[in-house]
Amino acid sequence: MKAMIVNTYGPTDAFELTEIAKPQIKSGHVLVKIVATSINTVDTMIRQMGADLPLSPASPALLGMDFAGIVEEVASDVSNFNVGDEVYGCAGGLADLPGTLTEYIVADANLIALKPKNISMREAAALPLVAITAYEGLERSGIKAGQNVLVHGGSGGVGHVALQLAKHFGANVFSTGGGEAQLALIEELGATAINYRTESVENYVNVHTNGAGFDVVFDTVGGANMTNSFEAAALNGHVASTVSMLEIDLTPVHFKGLSLHVVFMLIPMLHNHRREEHARILKALTAIIEAGALKPVLDETNFALTEVSKAHERLESGKAMGKVMVNI
């Protein structure tokens, strides 16, 4: 089968079209014919950093994590999927798990779920990594109806899902963005947009929460922005972070009594730890999507498997609005 393989980590043109063996079914897994996959920031990080990133597979490497496709074969010990099922999930592209930049994947049945019936394969393939991350962050933050929730980076991959889910859970949702297109998308998705370039944290906390702060802050920006999240959070509030690899003073966290939740959704894949949680979340997301409460935003571009290098370039350019997709 055809695959785009990375033989030498580094530049975007590292991908090479290669013929590789079709994977064989094994216990607890299903064989899926891939229809579409998406590019995530972590995919570009692996391609750039290679062995310097602990979760990178050894080269030659088959990258790509998210996918949607059709089940072609089911292991004898798997009872919840059948041949012909349309499924989606995040099941490869790191450590010893072969990825999705190819025609077939043998996926752990605990890392996938039935695809929502009311969205396309491309839309479904855009969701698993970012949607599981968003769902986990809000769930661990104990989100409740009526709360004030702030999402930093609400036009991004995780952010645009998090604000829709927060709205679905009944919260009053606010989100930061930096440009007209970003702010317009945030408003279109049902949140109150905050321009972080022109509004101080103190100002928007006063305007939107009467100075009390937000019950939940979901920070998809991370880095130095974490201090803004601490400032924006209410007393005894919750801060969920997806980008927290930094040294930072936690004094504000202490004096506000904040709960800090670090979300690293790749743990089940990397460590074969509670993978069934991903299946549970994906099933919940399917129900939410079919209820019309969540829809992915796709970038206007359209790439074929052999154009993966261009897809990586598009994501790294910062010009993409929504998920960058690859048709297999």
C-alpha cells in the first residue's frame, strides 16, 4: 500500500512516497481503510524534532494520528464493530504505533468509535485529537451549566471545539482571539469574543464577570499566557492547560486556591493506559455531534496523500483557519 514515510526528520519535504506492507489484523484491533486524516501541531513537532521528542517513532516513520475510515476486518475478540462500519479515532503516528499517512491502519478498538452520521469523513477525521483533548479538559474542570468559562485561543484546533462543548454543557462562554477573522469565528461558534490585543485581563474580567473571574479557564495557548489564565480565574476556579511545558511561579494559583489540570491526551496511546477512556469520550462526542451541538471547522485547503509536505507547510504558516486535512 502507498504511504508517505519520513526517513530523515526535519524539513517539511522529509516525506517520501513509499510502498509498504498492508498491516495484519491482531487481537483487540480492527483493520480500517483510511478515507481522510488531519494534521495536528504535534505531528509537525514530531517531524521537526525526531528523536529529540520522546514520543517520536524511530525512522523510517509513518506519521499521522487522526483518521476516519471504513472497517474492513475485525479481530475475533472485538464485538462492538463490524465490517463496513464507518469509524473515527486517534490511534497511531507516535512511539510504536504506525500512523495514518497511508491507506490502511490496524487500530486498537479502544481508541475508536462509530463516526457521527451527520458529518463527512473529512470532518470526522478533523476531530479526534482536538475533541478528546477539549472534552477531557472540561470534564476534569468539573464544568457545570451556568458557569462562566473562558477559552484562550478559541479559533484554534482545541479551542474551537472547547468553546462549542462548553456551550453544549450550558456554560456562558467567552474566548480570546487576536484578529478579525479569529474573533468572527469565535462569535459564529456561539462565544463572546475578547480581543486579547486590545483588552487587558483585568478589563475583561471586570466587564464579563463583575470582577469575580471565570469559573473555568481553558488555556490552549500556554507558555507565558498561563499567568493570564491564573489572573482570569475565579477564587477556587479551575484552569485546564494543553501547553504547560515551562517554569512558572505558582504563587497566584496558591492564593486563589486554583485547581490546575494538565491535559496530555496522548497518554493512553503512549502507555497503553486506560485506552477505553478515548472510546468513551469519542462515543459521547458522536452523540453531541449528532445532536447538532458540535461541528469542526476545516481549513479552505484540500491536500492529497502525496501533498503531505504542503499540508505541514500550511499548518506551520499560521494562515490556516480550521483543521488542515489530507484525503487518502
